[in-house]
Amino acid sequence: MRGLYAIIDHGSLSRLGVDLVAFSRALLAARPGAVQLRAKALGAGDTLALLRALAPLCREAGVLLFANDRPDLAVLGGCDGVHVGQTDLAVADVRAAFPGLKVGVSTHDGRQLEAAVASAPEYLAFGPVFLTGSKDDPDPVVGVEGLAQARAVSRGVPLVAIGGIDLERAGTVALHADMGAVIGALLPGVGEGLDAVTARARALHARLGGAA
């Protein structure tokens, strides 16, 4: 895993009036390292329908697809893996119930990071590295120094930096993390078409160390 970890955020796209599947097609044209569907406000049925729409697109592009929070929906939706937070199922419990899924886990401080490393997930997400507007109640910013410290204790588990990452900051992030998770910097601006999403994704993927 290397480069752009693109988060397809249903809430952000809905507020902009952008079709999620069309946005995802444009994003996948850049061949990021992985994508995640984040649909916090949707019910299980609607989330599953989106995952089932995205799964064949991701397979065709050769891009890993992760569901947010819900390993059951990840399996039903044909995903490669699930991303869990600190209040979700533990990595060991996900693997016991859903042994075919890859599992990534969010961490926000040294204690959480150490505990997550011990569970040997497919990747460790750590942050927020910078201020972010994607969460209503974000955890404290860890900064680039905190990200560098996380790299030192990750013990070879791929590290995904999260929080406030844009094209300007991506090069610095790539010095310390295998991937950078991005939401806001991928969204189209006023008057822009979806070709701008593809261009942004390609630029971010390259700046974050992904293969062309």
C-alpha cells in the first residue's frame, strides 16, 4: 500500500450535489492505492447498495475497497476490507467473525497506536496530522512530529496519515507515512467538472509516493 488513500465521503458529496458513483469513477481513473466509502448518515441498506455499486468499479481499476465501520456490510458488499475506529469492533473480533477481510484501524495517540500494532492490522491510520474539517469533534492534532514518532513504532505495519492532507502538505506526509488519507482536497470546486477530481487524485497519489 502506497500513495493516495481516497475517502469517498457521502456527506460531503451530498452537500455539493455531486453524484457519488460518478465521483468514484473519476477518482478511480487515477488508480489510487485504496479507497474507502464513508457514509456515516446512511442506513445499512443504502450503504450496502453503494458498496455493491463501487465494488466492481474498484475491481476493474485494481484498487482496494474498504468499508467504514461495518465488517458485515463489507462482506455483503464485496469489499476487500473494513476500516474500524477506536469504538468499533476490535481487529481480533473482526478477523474471528470475518476472516477474509483486511482490517485497518484508526489511532490518535501513542497508547492507541501501540495497542493497534500488537493486533497486526493491514494498516494503521494515525492523526489528525493537521487541522481537519471532515469531523465534527476531531481528536487533537498530532503534527508531523507525531507522525514521525508513529512511524518509528509502527513495526513495519503500513502507516496511513489522516487529517488535513492536501497537495501542498502531501510531500511532507510521504516522508513519514506509506499513504495519505484524503477527503476534502479531492472534492470538485465551484464550476469544476469531475475531470478535476481525476487530476487532483493523480497529483496527490504521485506526491504521496504512489506509482503512476
